[in-house]
Amino acid sequence: MNENQPITEDLLGKFLAQETDAQESALVENWLKQDKNHQKELDDYQFIWQQVARIKEEKPVNVDAAWNKIQHQVKHQKDNVISFTTSTQENKAPTHRGGVGVGLYLRIAAAITLLMAGILAVFLSKKETEIISLKTTNQTLEQTLPDGSVVFLNANTNLSYPADFEGDTREINLSGEAFFKVQRNENKPFIIHANGSDIRVLGTSFNVKAYTKNVKVSVESGKVEFKHEKKQTLLVKGEEAEFEAEKDSIKKAVMLDKNTFAYKTKTFVFEDSSLEHVINVLSENYHTKIILKNNNIKTCRLTTTFTNETLPNALNVIAETLNLKVTPEGEKYIIDGAGCSQ
């Protein structure tokens, strides 16, 4: 891999769309590590990239119709030129034909110049908007947004948003997982762009899990519109839906897992749950690898609640309850034992 290969806008666009191959992804990730300002550049570009994509979706341009219109205008001008030069042939004044043609080209050139200037002005105005970027690694973070909405970021999450929500919408970009409590504003929808999916609300509380293109939305209160391209669904309190990229579909269901918001509430509730499920939930929320060394203990059942408990304490309670042994090994834990009574 050539680490000196320049980072182009096309490459950043592919990276944001998750269409880069392994080598291209490594190139961008290495570029991000070289300078902390590079992440800010990527966040700014992502904001513009998302806005342009939205504008293109909401206001599609019919290129063929536009081209046909220009051709018609050009043909009309040519007909007028031919008619004019025929009637003045005796005067031998070819300069009129040339003058009209040059004028036409000048008008077209001027129109193109104005169009490009307008596009450039839009891009520059977006570029000048201050973009705030938040990034978590192994920790969580709570942040209040410009409109008073509150977002709670899980670990390994990126969030970017403008310093001021101008215009008719409140739009942000998310990669990772976050819980939102959105201030209600019926005249200014709150929109989250998350790895190709869009979540739109007026004011409610909900969770978005978007570490990959498989995006999951779980609603605590209110109504949430969940959309991916032309597929969409409406969710209410107690419902959740997930976009499955491989199947290219949105699956909607009743929210059954009481630990969906546990990374925020710090409360874990298990009711006759298998040990395998319990360990998976704790491992994901504490961001620590936990290994069940003996397959026979995976089906052990457990009913318990942990509130603001440390992971070592929670694992020790489980071990005492099910007659198992917990062994810390570096940054991971090993759980082993003879089994348990069913």
C-alpha cells in the first residue's frame, strides 16, 4: 500500500458510503491517524456530502429534459440566424450571423458561470458552518445539542452536527450507538443520518445502533420514522426495527430485551435468561471479552438484576450463584465450571 497516495474527495466519498475496499479503507484510516485535524476535515466533508445527497433526493434534476430544452433554444437561435442572413444576402453582411452566434455562446457561457457560482456558494456556505464532532473510544458521553436535545453516546461512537440548527431541519450524522431525547419542534424535524439509514422525529426518546449498515432503532417514547432509501416504517413506544443490509429489508418487532438501554441506565435485568445471553449482554455493554470455557454451562439459567455494578462484581455474583469460577486474564475474563442444575 502506498501511504503517500493522495486522499481525494472521491476516496472520502467512497469511504463515507462504506464502498472502499480493504486497501482504500486502510489508506483513509492511516490518513486520519496522521493529524487530528484530518478527522475534522472528514466530518466537515461528511456533513456536506450528506446535505448534497439529501438535496439530490428531494429535488431530482431531469438532465435529459434540461438538455433537450437547451437544444431547442440553440436550434431556435440558429433558425433565426439563417432567416436573417437569407433576407440580407444582398448586403453581404456575414458579421450579423457571426455576431448572433457569439452572443448565443456568450449567454450559454454566462449561464454556466452563474450556475457554477451558485453551486460554489452553496458549498462554501456549508463549509463555513461550524461542525462539532464528538468521538468516544471505551467511554460513554452525554452531550446537549444546540436545540436543547440530549444525546448519550455509547463507546466507539462518532457524532457530528452543526453548531447551530439553521434552516427547516435539525440534522446530524451518527456512526456507532446513541440514545436521544429530542426536544419537540413540530416545525423543525430532527433527522439522524446513520450509515445510509435516516431516522426522523419531531420530539421523542429512542436509541439508534449503527456500528455497521445494519441499523437498529428502539423507541422508548413517542413516534419515530425509520427509513432506508425507499423502505420505511413508523415506530411507537415499545417497538424497534432493524435494517438488514444483506436482505435489504427493514424488520419491525416488539422490543423484548429490557437491556436495550442498559449502557445508559447502568441497570441490567435478567429473567430466567441463559448464561450465554447474560454474558453476551455484559460483554457488549462493558466492552470486555468474556469467555465461557465450558459449553455445558451456556444453558444455565439466571434471574438477577445489576444496578451500577462493576463487571468483576457482577461476574462474581454469577459465579457464586451458579457454582462457577471466574478467572481474569489480562483484559478478558474466563468463566468455567462443572455445570449447573437445570
